[in-house]
Amino acid sequence: MIEVRNVKFVYNEGAEDEKEALHNVSFTVNDGEFVALVGHNGSGKSTLARLFNGLLAPSSGIVKVDGMDTSDKKALFDIRKTVGVVFQNPDNQMVASVIEDDVAFGPENLGLASEEISERVEWALKSVGMAEHRKGTPFRLSGGQKQRIAIAGVLAVKPKVMVLDESTAMLDPLGRDEVMNVITRLNREEKMTVIMITHFMEEAALADRIIVMRDGRVAAEGGKEIFRKRELIESAGLELPVAARIAAKLRERGLDIEGDVTLPGELIDALCP
Amino acid sequence: MKDVTIGQYYPVSSPIHRLDPRIKLLAVILYIVAIFFIQKFVGFALVAVFLLAAVFLSRVPLLKVLRSLRAVLFLVTFTMIISVLFYSSKTAEPLWAWGIIKIYKQGLINAARMGLRLILLVLGPSLLTLTTTPTALTDGLESLLKPLALIKLPIHELAIIMSIALRLIPTLMEETEKIMNAQKARCADFDTGNIFKRAKALIPVLIPLFVSSFRRADELADAMDSRCYRGAKGRTRMKRLKLHFRDFAASFVMLALFFVILVLRYNWFGWAFVAALI
């Protein structure tokens, strides 16, 4: 679905303050996969989010979406139809003062008929559990609710891939849960490819595959077994999920815990079979 | 915060609220033009009755409508006083004289006319904003101005700028409050001193606000791009404005009022005698 090959990205290329954000990054994201991109601030993960849908073009290397090259300006519209991005601050993503108008913005840009736009708005708001707020304004909503509206706005375009660029970073734990529930459901039930960029390892633990970024490079890539490599995670400036940390400590003390424990539920199952 | 978002919109359901925003905009324009054609007091009375009927239909409390006059109260009084004081006539006898100040009957009449005109001019548009959301107004304006796109005026862009501005007002207000609180926590003083001192105290608020607005604009542009925005090109709308019977009825009433005012003014068909009868 998305192929990143030998991508290098330099901010302010040629200027005095030029900064290389990505050095030779390569990976692929398959159809229907839930991938977490983790890394601490400045590891280049947010630059990647902007490369996925052509907001930025790589300085060298290739980013391909569904076979389309994101450096090709003519393909950008189709690329953005395929890859939707939800950003960090919900307040900076809304274009209208009425929720349904905001969600309608994407499909309106696609040039759909009025009835279809209305159906998509209804569907998208239902998918994020905000259908009853359709006629309301986003200003009174909580952060989690606002971010769900932003997700609905992206969903209404019906992209195949949804990229979340630290979309939970500004939310409280409750809001974070709301958003994560919506995302995992979309991935499981609607078979949507999800790329979740985050530094919360608890969220990354929900993904099928985890890509760890460090200083603009892919430091590690793999399934949940990656949480066994504590040094590697910590050298990338990250922390293991709480459940994995407890499991690791227990293993050190000689308790035999089998499998990769990353979620609280898994830890409970491992301790009380 | 809420007041700014929706302007002074008064959220009830009424025939006036449901009118098409385009019709309401055009009606208000016609209403303003009509007021400038009025010379006789019977004309003002007619418009006042019309306005009262519209307010009654809109189910907005009359007091709420009249409140919009507060902003212009000073202007109205000032203009009226000036026009009384500066009216002079060689032929007529002043009603009252004190030194160089002479007050004439015609001066009083002129002042009354001017006052009535100003008051009616304010009340009409305020009924429009009380019964129409800013979003609906923007949509109406965009639709009305669409023909100008033919001569390459960026109507769609103007409309989207307006709607984003409306959308950002509450966000920026919130941000201002946050910055002010942050400065207050570091002993900034916004509430004392003369006007210059206070204005100066606002500089450390305005600069971060300015900077963050640019950052916001940047992020919003990215988010819009990500949602396939390409300007007006190939864009459709979910809500299409449609005219209903009530819109035609309202247009008819408004045109009739305008016609009667023209008749009164220019004595078409010699009908102005009607006014004399009332």
C-alpha cells in the first residue's frame, strides 16, 4: 500500500540552517495493516506523516502510495484521496463552525453529489460515535470528541489509509481511549490501513507491527516481540509499556512469563491463567 | 465566547429564520435603499410597521432587537443635535433664540427625520443578524456573488476566508485568554493605568498571539490540503440553497413596500394623496 524506499529528507535544503530529518529510511506498509511509528521528539516521525500524502516530497528516494509517486504533482489529488491524515491539534484542523459542515469539507472537495455527501457525513459521524452532534458546533466539545470529529472529517473522504500524526498527544487519558477505540475498530471492522505515529508505547502495543525511529533512521521494526528488547527501546528515548515493564521485572526475578506481554489484559492472563 | 461564535444569532424557529439567506440579504439591501427614499413621516411609519411585523414574525423579543440601538445611541443624538443647531433660514422665524443659537421648526423636523432614518437603518440589518447564522450569511453571500466569478473575482476564496475567520474567532479568543493568564501569573498588569499604559501592556499578549496564528494557519492549510482541497476547482456543496414558497412571498412583500415608498416619494399616478389622507 505504502512503500518508502531510501528516503532522505532535508529541511531548508541549501540554507545555513539545513537539517536532515530522515536518512535513508525504507519500509513498507501493507494493505489492512495497523502499524505504529514510534520515536521520541525529533526522530523524524512527523516528517514521515507529511511524506505519506505528499505534503512534503522526499529530498531523495521514493514514497509510493498504491503505486503512485508522491513527488508527482499531478497524482497528489488521488494520493490524498487514498491517504488521509489526522493531525495533532483538533482545533487546527476544522474549517467550519458547524460539525456537519466540517465533516462535509472533504467529500465536497471530491465533487460528490449533495445527497452522497450527506450520506457520507452521516456514516463518518456514526463511525466515530458522534452522530448526535451533527448540527452542533465543535467549540463546546472535549478534546477527545473534537479529535473524533477530525477523524470523521478524514473518514468522509473514504481513504484506504489513515495516518494519525500524534493525534492523541494533546488529549487526556479518557480522550485518548476514545480515539484509540475508534481507530482499532476502523482497522478491524472496516479493514482500514492505519499508520499511528505516537510516543505512547501503550498505543503502539495495539498495533500489528511497530517501527521504531531514532535520529531519522529506522532503529527496529517488528511485531510485539520488539518489546522484549528493552535496551533498544530505551536507546530510542522511549519507555516500554507498563505491562511489558512489569513482565520484564518479573522475569528478572525468575517468574516464568510466556509470550509477549504488552497490554494490561495480557499481563493479567499471564499471571492468572 | 459563545456570543462571538454565532454573532448575535437568536436561535428560535420562525418563518423569518427559515427564509433563504440570499432573500434576506437582498431584502435588507432593498430596505436600506427604501429608507433613503423616504421624505414624509408617513413613509417612516410604514417602514416601522413593516419592521415591527417582521420582528413579531421572527419571535425575537423586541427588546433584543432594540438593544442594537445602544451602539448608535450617541451617534443618533449627536447628529440630531448638530442638525438642529446648524439649521438656519433667512425667511422663517426661529422658534427660540439665545445669542447665536437659533432653533427653527424646520430644523427640528429635519433632525427628527434624520434620527428616524438612522434608527431604522440600524434595526433592519440587526434583525438579519439576529435571525441568520454567520455560516448561512456567508453561504448566501457566496451564492449571490457567484456571477462575479465570471470576471475572475475570487468569490469562492473570499467565502472560505470568511468562514474560516468565523471559525477561528472563538479559538483565538480562548488563546488570548490563556496568554493573558500566563502573563498575569508573571505579574503582568492589564487593568490599571491610563489607556496608553494598558495598550502597552497588551503587546506581550499580541505578539505570541500573532506568532501562534501563523502556526495555526500553517497547520490548517496542511489539514485542508490533506482533505483534498484544491480551491473552487471541482468542488460541490452538501447544502444547496433552495428557494421555497415563503421566499417568494417575502420577496413580494418587500418589493411591494419598496414600490409604495417610491409612490409616496414621486407621486406616481398621483397616488400620493393617499398619504395625505392618513
